[in-house]
Amino acid sequence: MKHIISVLLENRFGAFNRVATMFSGKGFNIQSISIGETEMPETSRMTLVTSGDDKIIEQVVKQLNRLIDTIKVVDLTQSSNIIREMALITVFYQKGTRSEITNICNIFRGNIVDINNKTLTLEITGPPDKIDAAVNVLMGYGIKEMARSGAVALKRGEQIKDQRKETTFTQL
Amino acid sequence: MKKAKRFMTGAEIFFECLRYEKVKHIFGYPGGAVLKLYEQLYDVDFLEHILVRHEQGATHAAEGYAKATGKVGVVLVTSGPGATNTVTGIADAYMDSVPLVVFTGQVASHLIGNDAFQEADIVGITRPITKHNFLVRDVKELAITIKQAFYIASTGRPGPVLVDLPKDVINSSCDFEYPEEIDLKGYKPVYFGHQNQIKKAAEMLKKAKKPLLYVGGGVIMSGGTNELAILAKENNLPVTMTLQGLGSFSGIEDQSLGMLGMHGTYCANMAVNNCDLLIALGARFDDRVTGNPDTFAKDAYKIHVDIDPTAIDKNVTVDLPIVGDVKHVLAEIASELSEPLKYDEWWDQINSWKDECPLLYEDNDGRLRTEFVIESLFNKTKGNAVIVSDVGQHQMWTAQYFNFTNPRSFITSGGLGTMGFSVPASIGASFGVKDKPVISINGDGGFQMNIQELVTAVAYKLPIKFVVINNSFLGMVRQWQELFHLEKYSFTDLSASNPDFVKVAEAFGLKAFLVESPKEMKSTLDKAFEINNGPVLIECRVVQEDMVFPMIPPGASVESMIVKRLNSKQ
Ligand SMILES: Cc1ncc(C[n+]2csc(CCOP(=O)(O)OP(=O)(O)O)c2C)c(N)n1
């Protein structure tokens, strides 16, 4: 089963590599990784999409926790959490299909971000299955190129208790 | 203790940090990238630097030192080839959870990535085989990094930490102040087990009819051998140990069933197979222990105590995990048991297995066998020795026949199985242990893998007894070839090419002895153990085609145990 794991990481030299090395060394698979800044300059947040049975996922989480650079590891797979991905999709169009594609883009609440005499580029954001659905539909028109960001995720807001400034990690 | 800030060079800071960490020995080899450190070292008097003859030797020596003393082993080498030569020792330490801090020189920061002379990305290379590693990028980070390195190496589940030191960092200067404390947000080992789980474990012990303690190296690392002895003795619990666990419980006690696993005793493996409660203590269900993990202790309720959460449920799924320091957990379990427990029927069963198939070897044909050599060493020392074995058949016979009575008395490469470990590791052990003889036991193959370190032993006048068990074969591989590879003895016969070990040793400056028959053994040991102003070598020419039994073939179950040679060759 697919799992979305969020990792709060010390923003140190080699930290990202350490995670990647651990995955390849232990034979775990990674479908996507995205990583970026957080509200705290000394940390970054990594969202990993991986898959495996419960035993494997348990090991993935434990092994991630074991790394010195990881501050917190959470499995955010539950759909109640906020999971988003962005895709840029360049699609071929013909005379008759341009408005169809524009319509599809609207249905998925996307934006047309580029156009030329042969192709349209769509920007679509949403949960990964929504992106999958859009890609499926657009495939019929011929996808020239596509780039997906990989998922980013946050836990849905449990009310943050008043803990002065140190509320930082409760988000994750 | 706290001193005012002082303006110091990186090299000065480096040694000040080692002073704060109470480092007394450091195993190293100089080179271009660490010259500034060696310049500084020239005037350092609070620690001894031991010059090895190969950087692999430095890492194994540091391992031997760490395993013998429980302290962190420290290594200092240069960049590039110096650093890459440490890799085998680091991997070995990682597999056996040995606390090391390895300092490697690195080219100057601005040259990193340029394929500069003697540049190697040692941080990248060692990432999967270290507990953690660091590249120090600014002299201001040097002190805190060294403090963190020692902290990470020695706490939780111990392991090797590498610190890469670019030349410019060592050469530049800053204000020095040794940090009092460190706070690693992502590293907080759990020492105390969960109370309810501990209560549950005690309940299970009360309910069990056929319990068994399966003890690994973690009990020795945590310093929990007294707690183990108390729990086991007060409650009549049978104890079996892994290769790394040997010595955690005295092998001469009746309650010890000896080692379990591939070359474990018949009794220990039968007990594992039939127990109804298995308590794994600081052990990791390695495949050399479990064989087929699906049939391992298949009917037992399994409790696993370990400080490393990733060790739990990794190879074998357990019923009750307890994450914590095994020393504390053992004491707490014991305190939950008010009445001593007894398992009389279980002991009758165990004793009948002991009688059914004890460890035995052929000893009336006048030929010298490894088992006899090991027994003779035990008799000579009464077990009061530090035994450092290499890898192969002699290692398994050592594990079987030397009844280790004390923790830290057996040092061997288990997880990685690194031939060439024993000679340098015994050197490290010899620096750490002065009140007992240190005995290095080698096969004729592995002895040649770090033979250069004999020079180190001679140079420092270390009273090590190097024993070479010469069967003129890569014996363990030969055994597998005979049993599983159609008797194709492909590249394992060394008889035509082996050197004269006595002469080799003499050329290195050791006093050397040759033993060819059992009757020469005792008198030779008596002579060899008289010499304590330097190392000696004892070559034992043993039967060539012997095999180690019992043996459970790799991946198989206890039912497939081979207890003795099927066809009588030789
Ligand atoms: C560095 C290394 N290379 C290869 C091996 C594979 N290996 C395991 S045991 C063994 C034979 C060891 O022979 P020897 O040192 O003579 O000891 P014996 O088994 O005869 O006691 C070999 C080659 C190993 N463990 N380590």
C-alpha cells in the first residue's frame, strides 16, 4: 500500500543524502520525494511517498527515526490529512480540441500557463489521485511532456495549544 | 573545569577536545592532510598515539580497544587512501555496534569536489556504514562536532562515527570553549523500558513452563551482566548466547547452554526449538542465529528487549517488544518477581539434550586438533584471558570450546565476519587490558590479511600471544565446499603457498614456537606464556580436513542440524 511519510529534518549538510542512502541501502522503494523549507530556518520538511506492507512501512518509519538528522517522522497516509501535488502537463491540441482541453483544465481547477501553435501547458494542483485522474483524461489528447512535484503533506490542524513559541513541531 | 575562552588553532582545539573526552589512546597513521595535527601531537602528552602499519589495522585496533574496555576507540588517518583504508573496520564496527570515532583528514574546503590530490568523498562512502558522520566546514564547529561524535558513538546502540576534517579547518583559528552540553533534537535514545511491558514480561515468566534467555552482545555493552546473572540464577533460567553475547553469562555454569545458531550446541538449538517463552536480550535475530526465521522458536511467545527500535520485528516478529537499556530492563523484570521461579521438568529435558549430544571431538588418534588447542588455552589461563579470534572454523571452535566466564573476554568480528580482524584487534585490546593475557587466535588464511600489524605489536612490546591454527586451508570455505559444493575445493588449498609462519614471525621480531602434536601443546604454552616483554607466536599444525559441528545449514531449521561428519574421511 502507498504511504505518505512526512519527515522533519535538520537542515544540515548531507541530511537529505542520508535519507536517500538509507532507502537504497535497505531496499525500500521511493515513489517521490519532495523537500523544502519550513517555518524554522534550521529545518526542512521532506515528504516521501513509498509503498510496502505494514511490516515494511513500520521499518521505514523506524529507520527514518533512527537517523540522527531526523527530528520527527509521521505517517500522514490517512486521507484526512492535507496532501497536495502539482503537475505541469504539456498537451497537444488540434483545432477542435483546444476548448475541450480548456474545459477539462477548469474541471480540475487548473490553470493554462503556456500555449503555442501545437501545445497547451496545464498547471494542476491537488491530491495525487486528482492529478492521476487529470493525467488519464489528458492522455487521450497526447501528452508531450509532464513534470510532477511529488506529494507534500501536512497534518490537518489539531488545535495548537498555547505553548509560547515552541509550538513549532506540533504542526507535523 | 570550565576555562575562559582561548584563541586556538583547529589542531589545538582538536586535542583539547580529546582531552575533555578523556581519550587515552588513539590509533593512527599520518599523511599530508593531517600533518598539522601530527605537528600538534608531537607535544601532546596526555594521550598515547599508536602508529599502526595500515589504516585498516587502526580501525580494527580501535575496535579491539573499545570491545575490551567499553570506551570509545579513536582513529586518526589522512585523506584519500588513508580514509578509504578505514572502510572495512568502520563497516565491521557498524555491524557489531562498536563505539568508534574515526577522524579523517580531508583536502582543503575550496578543493573539495575538484578531484584534488588524495581527495575521496569519505563522508559519502561511509554514510551507509556509520551511525552518523560529519564534514566539519568551519573551525568554529569543530569542538561541538567532536563532542557530538563521541556522544553519538557511545550512547544508545553504540556505533562508529566519522568526522572529516578539511585541512583549512585544522589550520585556521577561533575562540575555543568546550561545550558543556549538546542537544540533538533528532537523537534521544530511550533507556527505560515501558513499565507495563516489563510487568507483562514478568507475568509471562511466571506462566511459562519452558522459558529461555537468548542473550546477545547488547547485554555486555549495556554493562548488564550482573543483572542478567541475578535474574537467571534466582529463577533457574536457562541461558544461551550469541557469538557476541559469549561471556555475558559464565560458560562454566550449568545454566549456560552455550552458543545457539548455525554452529551452536545441540542443546541450545533444541531448547530454542522447544521453548514456550523466548526472551531476546540485546540480540538481533541475525540469520546465523535463526536459520529459517519462520521456524525459529516457532511455538514460543517472544519478548525482545533492545535499545534500538529498528532491531525489533526486523527479522522475526515478536509478541512483546521492550525498547530500553537491557541493563535497566533486566533489573526491573527481576524486581517484579517476588518468588524465585523453578522449571524442573524443563531442566530435565534440557539436561537430557546436553547428555544426548555434548560437544565432542576425536582425541585419541594422537593428531592435533583445533578443539584441543582451544581447550589447552582455556586450561592454561583458567579462562582469565581476553581472546581475540579471527573469522573461520577456528572462530567457531573458539566459541564452542573456550568457556568464556567474563564479559569482554571474547572479541571477534561477528556481523561482518572480517578476516584479518584478530591481529590488529588484539593489539587494541592489549592497550586496554593490562591485567590479563591477550590471545589472538587466527586461521592461516586470515592471519595473512593484516600480518603487517605484527610490527606494531613488536614495536610497542605488547605481550600478545598470537596463535595460528594452520590447517593449510581456508577451512570454513573448504567445509562449505565439501558439504554444499560437490567437494570442489576451488582455491581454498593453501598448503603449497603458505609461508613458514615461524620464520615470518621471527623476521618480524617475535619469539615463535611450533606445535605439531597434542603432547607438545602444554609445554609450549608454558614456555610461551613465560614471555611477557613482547609478543610471541605459536603455530599449531592441525588436521586439515576437520569440520565444525553441529551445523545447521544456512537458512534451514533445527531439524536439519548435522551433528557429526556423515562420511568418515581423513
Ligand atoms: C575479508 C574476508 N574475505 C573472505 C571471507 C570469506 N571467508 C570466510 S571464512 C574463510 C576462510 C578462513 O580461513 P582461515 O583463515 O585459514 O581460517 P579457518 O577457517 O581455516 O579456521 C573465508 C575465506 C571473509 N570472511 N573475510
